[in-house]
Amino acid sequence: MISWNLDEHNDIVVKDGKIDTVSTIYALRVRIQNALQTFKGELQDKDYGVDYFGIMLKEDISPIYKLQEFKRIIQGVTGVLSITNAGYKQDKKTGTVTYIFDIKSVYGDFTIDQSVEI
């Protein structure tokens, strides 16, 4: 698996005048981050993406249901075998919730997180 390298802002990384690429576990991480930042209905496949407007950005929905929405997206990425641990932490001052996932993949295990401001 090869993918374009993205920075923490989901921008394409350019090195020496060329688009930087990554492979194996690094490419899978980029693909997961990209999937988690895709809004449902944003692409031609209207069912693909995170339901940010229906679930993630609503204050009256429990973080546990939001965690399940992210898990659904991660498990749909080719190369992910399972999510071995998932949780979240909430910063009441900023209103930011950070979701953390331990992922078992065909390339090895790694942790990824995604923050959402509510």
C-alpha cells in the first residue's frame, strides 16, 4: 500500500519539489486519518464518511455513540484487522473530545487519535 504523505493538518507533504509518499503502516495511518476527516455525503458515495452533522457535532449525543461512529469508519479501511482498544477524553474547558484507538493491522499495531470540537 502506498499513499501520499499528509501532515497533521491533512495537507499533502512536498519534499524536494515532489509529493512525498509513504508505504505500509504509514500509508494505512494516512488512509485512516483521511477517512476520519471525510464528512458523510461529501463524496460521490453518499454513504461513505463520518456522520459529523448527524452524530459527531451534536451535543446531545453521548461520546460512546460517537466513538462507535469512528470505529465504523476505521474498521472499513482496507488493512485494518481490528480495533483492540478504544476510548476518549474530554476537555471541558475547550469543548474538545479526543478519541483514541489502538489498531491491529496487516502491517502491525499502532495508535491513532481524532479530536472533535463540540
